[in-house]
Amino acid sequence: MKLGEKIRYIRKSNQMNQKEFADSIGVSQGTLSDIERGNGYPSCETILALKMAFKCDLNWLIDEELDSVSNNELFGVKVSEQESTLIQLLRSLPDMEKDEFLQIAKIKAKKNNIGYPN
């Protein structure tokens, strides 16, 4: 995956439009558009801003050979304080209780007609 594609992936994973994302890393929307389309490259300052704002793994970001984006640790998706607390609680549970926690969340989602990944 090319650098521009990875940057677009990070932006979309954070549910941001180009303007919001560009503002968050200190570039213009036009510059971001060029980078995402592969018509330009980010400066070192922009790459560092990505690392700081979205907790990007720099190796993944700049190495085109590292295509995997299935690892959620590659970059941070912005979450609310409540979501962060839930994640911390979930991580602290033993594996068996994590499964139970997940089943409870699925029941709640179904009750509220919310789709969830399998």
C-alpha cells in the first residue's frame, strides 16, 4: 500500500473529511488531496504531525512493503473518553471474561438495532 493510500485509510478510519484531517496535521486540503492521490509527498513535519495526532507507526506509514492494516495498533483511531475507558476495562479482563463482555455488547447492540462486525 502506498503512502497516500495509508494516509487516506487513517483519515477514513477516523471518520474525517479531507478538510478536518488536513487541518489536524497542518496542511491544506489541496495538499492532502495531492498526497492521497499519489501526486505529492508529505514533508517530514507532516509525517511527524500524523505520528503525533494519530499515533501512527512510522515504519508502517513509510514502508510500502508493510501493507497490513488489520492490526489496530498501527495507528490510533480517535475515541471518546467513554470508549477509552471501555477499551481499558476490556483489556484488563481475563480472556474468558472478554468473551462474556463481547456477548453482552452484542445483546445490547441487537436490542438497539445496531449492526456490529462478526
